[in-house]
Amino acid sequence: MRTEQVLEVQHLKTYFPTQKGILHAVDDVSFSMEKGKTLGVVGESGCGKSTLGRTILHLLESTDGRILFHGEDVTRVDRRRLRKLREHMQIIFQDPFSSLNPRMSVREIIKEPLILKGGRTRQEMEEKVEELMDVVGLDRRLAFSYPHELDGGRRQRIGIARALALDPEFLVCDEPVSALDVSIQAQILNLMEDLQEERGLTYMFITHDLSVVRYISHEIAVMYLGQIVEKAPAEELFSHAFHPYTKALLSAIPVPDIHTKRKRILLKGELTSPVNPKPGCRFRSRCPYECEECRKPQELREIMPAHYAACHISRELAGMPDFPKGL
């Protein structure tokens, strides 16, 4: 059965000028996404996850590379085409409070995209707002409430309803549950899974929480300082991590059993600066396997079917559960 490819990113770069040089926020990132699937993007703060998502949606403009949506190159589009593109590509922001207009009621926030698009009568828009509130689990009695009167979970449901208002097919979810309590996180994640199944949505799910990304993702891409260093199906990545950085991330996941001990991999060394970075692996200053080969550019290679890693010794590392003793 042939799957439909919704999004393809080719050698995408997003650079920003600074007083010290050029910041390589996203540097030569390539991947593709299938319809109805979720790609989880994980990594430490500042690795470029959010910048990648915002660049794809044209909230930030790319420096180089291509963005293909259903095969159409949308890397550089005029305002009219971008407005049309917004109907198909939306975002759920991290902070459900700062992303909502405090002067607008729930009803007005959800209705705003419908007003901007036009083509509906006032009655049709009101009916659509009520439908969206039902879909995301918001009681209709809250329609005239304001964001400050609601808790974090309800605010995020408003953000999801607003993102769904134009019936998009691709959503960038920028850490949508990180600001919520754990119990509320589960409710929102379950809601997003239900919506994906009902509407065939495609998610790019950005997070730093590996437990969350494992739960919701079909594939996972691990980012480090602007580059994807490993990409694989979710369970495959957790079972057979190849890249040293991925291994270190997985070792930091808490184990909900006080009798189970997991060896934590502690990274040493200084972070490579993303400003005018030197060629080669950007993880090498913290990697115990650093060698002369690491000074050369490391490209994503297919180590196993659908499993890619950007490390020249990744095949050898596949069978090593931990770093060498003493490192």
C-alpha cells in the first residue's frame, strides 16, 4: 500500500546574524513525512527544534533549502499563496496563555481564523465555533469566558480548536504539553491522538520530553545544535539507539521503579558554539569516541532499514549499551 507524502524538507537552513557571527539555528536538515503520521523532534533547549517548525510554516524565513508540501515547492511564496497555505498548515504553541489574546473571549479566539478566511455567514461561523468546542472537549458555557479565567488544560484546548478552525492537514505542535500538569498532559495527548485518527492529521511534534514523544510519535528525529543526528521509528530508536548523543538522552529518562537502577551517561566537555561552527560533528567535544574522522562532516547514513544516524562509528556503537567505563 502506497502512502501519501505530505511534507518534504530538503537541506533546510535557517541562519541569524549576530554580533559574533552567523548563528546556525537550523543547518542542512532533511526529512519527509507521511500523511496521518507523527514525527517527533527531540533535543535539548536551543537545538533548533522550534526554529525548524516555525521555518516550515514561514513564521521564520529559511536561509537555504527547500520545503515541499504535497510536492509543491513552498519555500518562497508570495503573500497570497502564503495566506492559502495557512489553511493547510497550522501551529499549536507551547504556552497556552501567552499565545491567546487576553482581550478576546474563547468564542472570539476560535472564530478569528474563520473571519480572516471569509466565505461563511455569521451563523455558519457560530455553528463552526460550537462544533470545534465540542471536538476539543470545551463546554459551550465557556464560550464567553476569557483565557485568564481558565486553567492551562482548557487554554490549550482553545489553542487546538483555533488551529483546527480552517481544517488543516499538517500541524506543528511546539511543545504543546510542556506547560501543563502531568494528568492534563495525558488528556491533551489523548485528544490529539483521537483528532489524528478522525481527521487524518499529520503532526510534527516538538518536545524535549522523551517519554511523551515515545507515546505519540511514529518516527523520532533527534536534533543537536541545528542538525538531525539520528532518525528512526519510535520503538526502534528506543530499542537500538546508534548515536552517542541519543544514548545519553535515553539514559536520562526517569525509571518509575525505585528498585531499578539505570546507568546514567554523564556528558562532559564544552558545548560547540552554533555561531560560525567548524566543519565536522558538533557533538565531538562531548563525545568519548572523538577521533580525527569526527572533524569531517557527518551525514545521516542508513544503518538499518529506516534507521539513520550521523556518526561514522554508529554501526560499532549499536551493540554498546553504555559509554566506556571512566568516561
